[in-house]
Amino acid sequence: MQIGLIGLGRMGGNMRDRLRAAGHDVVGYDPRPEVTDVDSLPALAAALTAPRVVWVMVPSGEPTRSTIRALAEVLEPGDLVIDGGNSRYTDDRPNAALLGEHGIGFLDVGVSGGIWGKENGYGLMAGGSWEHVERAMPIFDALRPEGPREEGFAHAGPVGAGHFAKMVHNGVEYGLMQAYAEGFELLSAAELVTNVPAVLQAWSRGTVVRSWLLDLLVLALKDDPTLANLEDYVDDSGEGRWTLEEAITHAVPLPVIAAALFARFESRQDQSPAMKAVAALRQQFGGHAVKHAGPSGAPGAVAGPSSGTGSTQG
């Protein structure tokens, strides 16, 4: 079938390639002239045969909302818009309502697979009416991994359900990555283990902790066995925060995902004010030695007890 694709970045560009390889007619639009097929959204609409299907793959928030508003002006009744970006699910109903005023359908689809999706396929979670899902199914079947449809695609529920499912998926991803990272750190800290990459690779088949994320960690360690070329700064794109906000709303405990998100925050601190406070308290009540910062904030000399209590608490 024919589809318009807006946003030809790392994932969108690969999705265009995968869809074309499956025999679909893809007309792509991107502000970058070196990758786009048409030079504007009106030109994209003109290049597609009605009733149109247009997939939006742009950053979440205002970039997606402004794209939806623009499409409402250039598309026609009977067309269908799919938001495949990482939009927050609360944006989906307003976007669907806006398009619905123009007779245009809407689906929200959580997409997982990253830059590997071109070869491996993408996990897809769709929200919206079954009528719209069924209409776009040839596209979903081309994008998902080979094998049973239910192992790579889910109609999660009404509008908003696809992005809600992807939000939770990404929260789970935070926890899994943090667990592997902590295991890597402990193995690296133990002098007894002399080949950490080999241990992790040995976990990749047969063990209960095998996964694609573990495979990717093994791959990273082949290029850099101690990860010495990376900074320990980890960003987050929002989904983990949204997941925890929903957990609070629904009174669902998510201690692992919360800890994983807070660990990312900790990675961005050159110095930890909280741990400075802990050091100060240990010195005050227990007389424990502390390290004073140098003139520029660098670690300095070790200082003894400030009160002379000699306590061994804490």
C-alpha cells in the first residue's frame, strides 16, 4: 500500500527503507533536503492518493502537536494519521479530536526497536479503533519482526493505549538496563573475575537473564571491554518519568523503575550535594573522617573528627 512518512531521522529513515523493501510505496517528508522525497507537507498530501495514510515520526511534544495541526489543514476526510513517535499518551486524545473535526482518523503507535529495527523489525503497540488498525495492518505487518503477529504487534486498546503501553515498556527498559549495569560494575570491581566480557557473553544463551539488551551490552564490550571511552552521564527522554507519575496516580509501587531513573539523575552530578550532607552528618555524630574539597572543588585531604567523640556509629 501507499503511505506518507514524516520524519526521516534515525528511526524514520530506517522505517522507510524497511517498508520499501516490503514492496510498499513510501513518500517521505523531512525538513532536510538531502533525505526528503517532497519539499513540504502540502506536497506530501498531493503526492498521496486518497484516502491517505500518513505516519508521523517526529520528536514528542510540540513538534508532534504542530505537525498534527498542519496535517489537519492539508489532509481530507477519510485520511488516517498515525503518530509513531514517543508522544505522551495524554496528547493522543486531543490530537485525535482535532483530526476528527476534519473527518481524519487517528492511531497512536508505540514503536520499539531503535536503530536495529530496519533489520530485526519493530515491536508495535497500537491505540485506536479496530477499523483504523485493520486498515493500516499491511504497514504494521511490514514493520514488525517476522513470526507470529502477536509476538510483535498488539492492538492495546482505544486512542492513547499504544503510547501508554510504550511508556510502561520504556520504564521496564530502565529497570532492566540498570540491573545489567550494576551487575557489570560488581563483576568489574571483583579482582577474582578476570574476564568480565566473557562472563556476560556466557549469560546470553541458556540463562534466565538472557535478553536482547544483554546482547547489546556484550556487543558494546567487544569494542571497549572496560567502557573506558564513555562518560558516565545518562540522559532520559521522558518516558521513565511519565511511568512513575502514572504509578503515583494509580498507587502502583515501582521501586525498581524509580531507582533506575534516580540513578540516571545521579549520573549527571559532578558532585553529589546529598552525599556531602551524609558525610557531614557522619562526621558530626560519629566523628568519622571526611575528605575536604580542594580550592576548585576537587577532592582534598582527609580530615579527622570535628567533635572528638571517637564514636564508631554509622
